[in-house]
Amino acid sequence: MLDVSDIDVFYGDLQALWGVSLKVEKGEIVALVGSNGAGKTTTLRTISGLLHPRSGSVHFLDKRIDGIPPHKIVEEGVVQVPEGRRLFPQMTVKENLELGAYTKEAWEKRFDTIEWVYTLFPRLKEREKQLAGTMSGGERQMLAVGRALMSKPKLLMLDEPSLGLAPILVMQVFDAVKKIYEEGVSILLVEQNVQKALSIADRGYVLENGRIVLEDIGEGLLNNPHVKKAYLGI
């Protein structure tokens, strides 16, 4: 489904990624894990079209997408939930959700899609008239994911969905990720909570200092000595 091939990415003269390659097959959860500053968000921003690789390529469903604008990439079916949620705080829950359905196809199906989102996140249905800025951190994360789902993605990219959340809310977020996956949406998950991410992932990649240093099935990475020592404290 997604094929990122040997991309080098720069911010001005500063190189952030070196030869990064990864794949997401249809029907997979793939985790991209690593420490702060490793290049995880840069990888997602490149796939989304917000950054352009200086070399290498990004293909989605056999179509090269690294040279097209971000809104066209959304239309192809690749949608990112940014780190920090990036909601519109002075708009209601429902208004934020509706903004997610801005492609023509998604807008035409918005009524059915919003009911699906409410099924996944019943709290959003209860709070649909509430201003997004007055919600709890966990509720805002649910809303950010729900807004992305309104675009009817084939591939959902989640950037640090558990960041800043209490442990019980982290459990709820990961339960929601599994439900979305069970609904047929493939997922690329960027997450500092390595234990949680790899425990639900079919496969995973470890990114360090802008380079992929390990890849394996999720369970394999959880049992990898380097991952245990560097990320799990074992």
C-alpha cells in the first residue's frame, strides 16, 4: 500500500533523514518508534507532502505521491493526525469533525461517516455541541482522530496519539486504534510508548538519528535486546 524508498530529507541545509525506507501493506498496523528527535514526525510529514525528499520516493497504491500537494495526498487516501491534535478550539466538536470531510467524496458521505465516528467514540456524540478547547486531553485526542477519519482514509497516520495522556486514557486511545484497524483502515503509528505500539503492531521499524536501524514483526522487536535496553528499560 505505502512504499517509502530510500528518502533523504532536509530542513534547509540540515539533513534529518538518511535513506529511510519502510512499507505498509493493506490491512496492517505498522509502528515507527524511536526517541525524541529521531525523525519520526519528519517521516510522516514527508509522506503527507508537507516536506519533500531531496532523493528517494514515496508511492501509495503504486502511485508516486512525493511530488504532489498535501490536499491531493489526502484525496488519494493518506491522512495524518498531527502531534498535539491541532484542533480548532473555538469550534464545536461537530464543526471540527465536519472540517475533516473537506474532499468531495468525503463531504458527500459525511452523515454516514460522522455516525461511524460517534460509534467509535461515543463521548464525541455526547459532546458534539461543546467547544473543542474546553475538552479534556483524552477527548481532544479522540476528536483529532475522528476528524481524520471523516476524510475516509485508506491509510491513517497517527503521530504520538498517547502524548501527555494519563495511563487510563492511553489504554482508551490504543483500544480505538485497534477498532479502526478492525474496520479495515491500515495504520502507520508513530509513538514514543514503544511497549504499547509494538504490542498492537503487525510490524515495526526503529528510527534512530534519522536512520532505520531495526525492522521486524512487533513481537520480534519487543524481544530484541537493543529495544529492551534502549526503550523498555529491561
